[in-house]
Amino acid sequence: MKHTSIEKERASMSEQIGPEQRESEGITLSVDWHFPEGLQSRYANNMLVQTGQHEFVISFFEMQLPTLLGSPEENQTKLKEMGTIKAECVSKIIVSPEVVQGFIDALQTELDKFSSQKSKQ
């Protein structure tokens, strides 16, 4: 998997030995990215972010809209009858506030690159 220099830098920063040792010893460990065999990737088109006392809980969901084959009026009636659409949680992570900021920064960097590439097409 290809990683940006920001990801590598953040990984290096987050994988360092404790903050007190970091300053005194200046030790930085590189990250050996490991993806276990059989790891499944799931599509998520919705997410829920919750905060705890010392962490963020980020849950990813897949929502599948029902197949509607009727007329617009029939489809609208069917949707009203349903009332809800199931959102299946496909993954959930719990992270510290410090990790969340790095996550936001990395996502913003990648989103900026993606947007820049799309605008050139």
C-alpha cells in the first residue's frame, strides 16, 4: 500500500517511545505496516463520531437503499411505509484525541490531493 510522506511522518511520530523518553533519548522507530492475511475491506457510506471522556469512537456504516421499481408515486409510498433504512456497522475504532487530529490532517491532505486531481480532469 502506498503511503504519503505525511502518513509516514505521523506514523513515525505516533510510534515513538513515550513522550518523556522521546525528548531525552530522541528515539524514533519506523513502522512495519502489517495487514493480516484475510483482512476484509468493507464499504462505508456513513459514519458516526462519538466522544468519551478520553477517546473518540468512530463507527463506519454501510447503508443500502432499497430497490424501488415502481412509479415515482409508488416508490414514495414505499419509502414512507418503511420509515427507516438499516445502517450496518462495518467497522468501529476507538482513538485518543491526539490520534484524531493526525487522522483529520491526513484525511485533509489526501482530500486536497484528490480534489486537485479531479479538477485537472
